[in-house]
Amino acid sequence: MYDEEMPLNINDNYSEMKGNSPSTIHHFYHKLFKLANNMNTKTAKEQAIARTKFMKKFVNEFLEEWNGIK
């Protein structure tokens, strides 16, 4: 699910990784958080931005729990 020894880097290129993220949480950074930038219509971009905000909240809460903050 998460490998804390691998840095979370949103600038990693998912295609260079051949679709293999080190963990599920890394997949959010490598691909899912970037989807809004690839939407072609205004409506799709708006929905993607809202969903990205939701995903970021989830990941932040997960990381807080993982690190014993919450």
C-alpha cells in the first residue's frame, strides 16, 4: 500500500515507470494527481480538479495516520 522509504514525487513520469508505482499511494502522485491536466473539455477539467482535491485530502489523511499524527 505504501513504501515510506520511497520518496513521494509528483514530478515522476508514470510512463517511464512502465506503469509500475512502488505503492498505491505513489500511484496517486505518479498519475492520478496529474489527470486534470490532461482533460480536454471545461466540464471534464472541473470534475477532475474536484476529484483531485478529494484524493489529495484522502492521501494527506492516510499519511497522517501512517505517521502517527492522527
